[in-house]
Amino acid sequence: MGQRSPTPETVPARSPDDAYSGVVLSPDELEAALSSGYELRGLELKGPGPRTDAQLFAKVTRAALSMGNLRDGGHVIVGIDDAAPAAMLPGLQGEDLNSWLAFDDVARKMAEYADPPLRFDIAGVRVSSGVTVAVIQIFEFADIPHLCARDYPGVLRKGALYVRPRKVPETSEVASSIEMREVIDLATEKALRSYIETAERAGLRLGVSEREPEIPSDEERYDEERARGWL
């Protein structure tokens, strides 16, 4: 086998927050995922086209909504034929690629379809097949699950909760108690964590066993030692 070239590289788009690492998915990580030849639960593929292609954008948004409701989030790759992922083709060219890397434009349009808005990063990643694709990293929801906020005929339904089922790596509306339970559990964990953090900021002590002896203060220890001195 000959050497694969050119060397992959990552071109990040602007970040939505200070936590941005600069790389949403390394070329090696992307190629390893594509080499499997199929989509993964945390990875969905979309074909080539500009951001202004309304139907393509709706499909990307649908996938992004499901990734936002998945623990640890996931990635949507724009520019890869999902019928032959391992070929890593056809990629995005010129203006098509630039349209997806325009973070503000993508965020503004996605916000029309997501409630609450999605948190994500975007980067252009060049792979060893010689093409560049847009990689959208979607973060799991911050406190409440994402619902679809707007219809798009044949793709999006207003009010729908999109998920990534365990049995098949695809985006679908929540259709079973198991899928719903997974989203509820994640939301509950976040609510509980928020409650604990709020309580601790208010000075409340949480998580101490009733049987656990309280540690006496310095003043209490002093009074006890002083009392012993009189015995």
C-alpha cells in the first residue's frame, strides 16, 4: 500500500465560548471513525452542499438536535457520502466549505430550530483522501433537553424530541420508554448537580452521614480541655 497524502490538518472556525480547545475532532480520530464503514451513535454523516441548501441544513440540524440530547454529545460530519464512509469522499469545496465554517450564520439559523439553542463548535478537517469536510461538534444539553422549535416538511417536526437510539445509529424521535429514560436520567443528574452547587454556595452542608461525628470547633476543643483541667 502506498503512503496516504496529503497530511491531514484541522482548520477551526470561531468558538462560541472560552472553553473551546481549537480542535473539535482530530484528523486521525475522524479517519478512524470513517474507516468503520458505518455511522456511529455519536457520529452522523451528511453529504456535500452549502449551508444555504435548506433541506440539507434541516437534516444537519435534525442530527445536531439528537446529538445535543445524547450523553457527551456527538459529531455531525458534512461532506461525506454515508453510503461509503471509508472512501472519505467527496468532501466540501470552496464556498460550500466556507459557508459551514461561518459560525455566526450557522448558529443563527440553527437557533431557529432548537429550543433551547444548541451549543457547538465547527472546524474544517482535511483527511488523507485529500478532501476537507465540516465537522460540527455538538455538546450535550446544559440543563434541559433540546426540542425542535420549527417544522421543516419531511425532516423536522415542531415539538419533537430527537435522540440517537442504542439499537440503531440513526436520528429518530423518541419512541420508547428506554430512550426517554436515558434523556430524563441525564436531565435529572444535571438538576441535582445544580441544586447541590446552589446549596453549597448558600452555605448548606450536604452529603454528611447522620452517623458521622461532627468535628468540634477550636473553641469547643478549648472549652473541653479547660474543663478537664479543673478535674
